[in-house]
Amino acid sequence: DVQLQASGGGLVQAGESLRLSCVVSGFTFDDYVIAWFRQAPGKEREGVSCISGSISTGRGRRIYADSVKGRFTISSDTAKNTVYLQMNSLKPEDTAVYYCAVPGLYVDGICPTGAHEYHSWGQGTQVTVSS
């Protein structure tokens, strides 16, 4: 079974930074897609960023929601089975529980956009940005 452990959340002021980590076990990083989602109180879970990679093709993708482009950076350390989300210039509207997730199917490194397409989820880490 794939298991994900998210960490790194906290309480920061607007303009500050946080780095989230997602350690993935029971999973190989040969061909992979791992995404970050977030869910604020009373709102639907939304995709934040996604990273994919393939040892066989050497190709990869990094995708960002419009709301975080230029501020967030996703990366992976395959030796540590870990995906990171560096979040800079945080805003109060970034306040949410952040989840990392793996889709049910790997298809050419494509990042599914719907949360329902992800079958393995981490437990979430709370990010709170004060104004």
C-alpha cells in the first residue's frame, strides 16, 4: 500500500515562507505523479501543484494552480522518497489543510486535476497565514 506522510505546516505571517514535505512509502519513483491539494474551511479541496517524472523517458512536469504560480515551487528528492512544496510570499488566502496525494493510475506523467482521481492521501498538514 502507498502511504504518504505530510509535514511542515504551521502558523506564519503574510509574506513569510514554509516548506511542506511529503514522504511516500510503498511506492517507487520510477514513473510517478504526486500532487499537493489544499482544503480551506467550507471550501472544496483544490489542486495546488503536481510533479511527475519518469526514469524511462527522462521527462517530467511541474504544474501549478494560477493562485500560487510564482510563489510556490514543487520538487522531489527521489533518493529520499520525498516531495516538497516550497511556499513563499504566503497570503491569508493560502490558509488551509494541505494534503499530498498519488493518483490511482499513472498515465504518461499526466497530473489528474480532480481530487477523486487520487486514491492515496496523506493525513494533511495545517497552514495558517495571519494578516
